[in-house]
Amino acid sequence: MMPPRATRSPDAEEGPEDGPAEAAPPPFLPSAAGTLSAARRAAWRGALGAALAFLVGIAWHRGLDLGTGLVALLAILIGGLAAAPRRGEPVPRSDAQASRGRHGLAEALLANIPDPVILIDRRSLVIETNAAARALLPSLRPRHPLSFALRDPDVLDGIETVLRTGEPLKTVYSPRVPTERTFEVQIGAMQGGEAGRAGPNVVLFLRDLTSAQRLETMRVDFVANASHELRTPLASLLGFIETLQGPAREDAKARERFLGIMRVQALRMTRLIDDLLSLSRIELRAHVPPTQGVDVAPLARQIVDALGVIARERGVAIALDAAPGPLPVLGDRDEILRVIENLVENAVKYGGEGGRVEVSVGIRPAEESRPPQIEIAVRDEGPGIAPEHLPRLTERFYRVDAASSRQQGGTGLGLAIVKHILNRHRGRLVIESAPGEGATFRALIPALIPAHAEARGDAKSVAAPDQGQATSRRPI
């Protein structure tokens, strides 16, 4: 008598929406109680069926007697004991269990790949993703079309090409929101699709090229900008050196005057290089948002105190108005300090002697689709800025009055640094100015509000001053 096949345990059945197993078992289970007991029950059922068939045949021909019944009972015992697997004997797993184990192994491999990986079928429905892919594309959903989350035509056309030809290809995916990033997408066909479905699945592997591209851009920009801006001070230094080596060799008074000018030009070059390097470092990390909580109010007080000496030398008074309580944001402490320092220093330099600089820090309530924001506002009483200059103020080396800027020691990079820092913090810069009415620079950064306070709607607000009809207001 042939031993019957082991039937599949009810526990091993898996619906189409069941999740993956936590730990994939090996192909054979040496002592799995559920599967072993199911195999034994199947063996006894097979032996009983065979014995009943034997009794029916005997009864049909010559009737039943006590000896025939005992023989049938003995056959049942022997068949059941012989067919049932022994404890410790390997029991073959069902197809569903094997598939479940392979699924768990695939998930474990995907989870340990740091780059985004997406597996789709030939209908472009998402089969599996890893954590990096879900972080990049939060709209990814299993059994939903990939185009719901990734709408790049080059990638979608590439998938169609791979499905048609079976050959792998590479393309570029460049999302612009929330920050500009660049990925190289490798698209390949993967054989072994689900049973009953013709054609291969497709796997997308996204490699982040953002840092490499930013590094290359930083190198090119640094060479171009440095060579342009350093040309003038270097020419001045060479001219003074030639003069000191020639006609003014013995003129002590001229030597002292020229050495002072040379020192100013050398310091200007030093500031320029420092600002260029700082801007390049900020751009390199622009796609990585900060994760640490920072209180803005103490930083504003620190900058106001540090620049107080320079302001008094120029006859400028600095006033600070900070809202009570903590004003936290997700930010980089050094970069937020740089934002406040650049805005206050610009107001002191270009606000005019004998003027007043007002620095205020507070919470701006949620408006439109924006959450509550921490506002750092710096207002001066200078000559103001014409409307046509406002959109270009954050460009590198753009100056409203180039001569005045160089005389004040500016490099033309201060507001560019502010803009890039705020971009990294998912914030924005708003400039309000009108000729003859001074200027107000507002740095807005999303506020870090605790969950319990956000649930109550407990966010203090700071009323923005009325700027009047003549004020030009441009978000940068």
C-alpha cells in the first residue's frame, strides 16, 4: 500500500493579502507539530479507506465473517502505522509555505539595501518596496500603479522598453520637491513572475547622485566666482608691491599707507574665500533637512550682543524684541546663527549712521497651506531698496550699489548664504522695502510645535507690522 501524500495544514494556507512570515522556516521541518499531526491524520484516513474498500469487495463476493473483519482491522493498523511519518522524520513543506519563505527572504534582502528599490509586475503595479523607496516616495502603495507615486515620463517609458525588449537600461530621475535631487535609475527585467501571469517582473534600483553632482557644481562655481572676485584685490596688491619696490622704496609715509591698503585687500580676499566655502558647504547639504530642535530666541540675543560693539562704532542702536517662551525649530544651530548674523550685520552696515535696527523674533500663525512659522525680522532705517532690485538680492555677488558694498567690506554673498540656509531648513526669505523707507528682512522657518500643543491649537502669534501701500514685498 502506497503511503498517502501529506495534506497541507490549514495553518499554512495564505490569502493574497497575508503579510510575510516573520521568520522563514527551512525547506523541511524536522519536528513541526502541526504539519506532523496533519500527515498522521492523512495516513490513518488512507488506511481506513483502503480497508473499507477491501471489506466491500469481500462482502460482494462471499459475505462477511469474523475472520475477514479481523483481517481488515489489522490492515488498518498496519497501514496507518506504516504510512504515518515518525517524529523527527522530515516532512515536506507545502508550496504555499515555500513561497512564504521565499517572500520573507526577499523582504529581508530589500530591507538591508540602503538605496531605494521598487519591484513591479508587467502591469506596473507595485509588488514590493524597501524603506528607502517609501521614504523617497511616500505615495507608494502595494498593488497600486507605480505612476501614482512616480510620474517621471523617462522612468515610465523606460519600464515599457524593458518589458518589450527584456534588456536593462538606465535613466535619470530628478525630483524638484521638497528639494532638487538627482537619481540614476537602473531598470531591469526579473524572471520568475507569479504563476499564471506571462512575462517578467521589473525591478527599479535608484542610486542617489545628488551629493556627487553638488560637489562637482561646487567645484566649478568656486573656481569661476573666486577667479572673478579675486582679480581686483590681487591686481591692487601687485600694484602696491611694485610701487613699494620701485619709487616708494625709501618713502616711509607712503609705505605705511600702502601697507594699510594691502591689509584691507588681503582681509577682503580672506572673507570672500570664507564665504564661498561656507556657501558651497551649505549647498552640498541642501537636500538633507536638519533633525535637531533649536531655540531661536537665545541665538538672536547672542548675535545682538556680539554686534553691539560694531553698531555703537557706527552710531547705530540695536533693539531686540523676542516673544516669551521657547521658539523651537528643526535646525542647525550654527547655520541659524549665520542667518541672524548676516541679516543684522547688513542692517548695521547699510542702515545709515545714527539709525536704528530692530530685531524681532516670534511665532507667525498657520496661514494658507503653511504650518506655524518662527519669524526672525530685521528692520533698518536706511535708504531702502527699489522694487526692481528685490528679486535679485539673493543672487551671488549681486549688489545694489557695488561701490558702497565694497567700501563697507561686503562680499556680495551674505543674502545668498541666507537663502540657501533657509532652503535647507524648508523656510523662506521675505524682503519688504521701499525707497526712502528702510527695509525689512523676514526669515521664516517652520516651527517645531509639540504634538499635544498642536492638537490644542496652542500656537502664539506675532502680528506683522503694517507696511503701508507703498511697500514692495517679495518672497525669495
